[in-house]
Amino acid sequence: MRKSLRKFLLDKGYQRIKLNRINTNHYEVKAKINGIEGSFILDTGASTSCVGFEAIETFNLVAKASKIKAAGAGAIDMETQISKSNKVRIGKWTRQRVALILFNLDHVNTALTQHEAQPVHGIIGADILRKGKAIIDYDKNCLYLK
């Protein structure tokens, strides 16, 4: 008897999170940072998870200066800040002490709204996906985290 991927992963202790495919063909995922829900793009190509400067107060982030320069999505050499020790919850999966990069997400949200998609608060990147041993089921539009 063949087990479905879903049953196999749930039996292994993974949490299943539904993904929403938006107009740009990106996946959007709801996540809570420090107990406050927001919308995030799931980006396996982003090395670190980030939040836009405008959402610092929304998520009660403590921003500190950072020497890291951000690049990606058509923008390079962008100033950043860092916020350490945040609680991140995606579905039932939770991690404490997560560092997030803060930078100007205007270029990302402009691209999204030009394609009639809603703006996002940030990006869930490979750092969180790695911590959660992520598996993406593209056929069923869901993410599994352990």
C-alpha cells in the first residue's frame, strides 16, 4: 500500500501549511512574527528572511544597525537593519530567537501591485526553510515544516 506524501510527512512530525499562489506565480504564506500575523512571499532563493522597514512597529521588532547590504529582485546595495530574537510561527510550526533582516521592500511591493497582487510584509527565505526542514508540495500548493 502506498502512503500519500501528506500522510508520510505528517507521520514524520511535519506541519502542513497551505500556500496561496498569487498573480505573479509566487507563493504567499501567512506567518506570525512576535504574535502578529502578516503576509509573506515564500522565496527559496532568498538567503535570509526579511521584513520591510514599514512593518517594524507592526511586528514589535527591535531594529539594530547592520553592515549587510541587501540585493535581489532587481535592487542592489540596499541599506539594511537587523532584528534578532523574534518568534516566528507559520501554521503550527514555531521557532524562537529568529533573526530577520529589515530593508526597504518598496520595489517588491510595487512589482506585486503592478500585477494586481496584494503587497506583503516580507519574505520567508531559505534560513527559515532550512530550520524547518522544509518540503514544498507544488502539486498541492502546500509547505511542510518540522
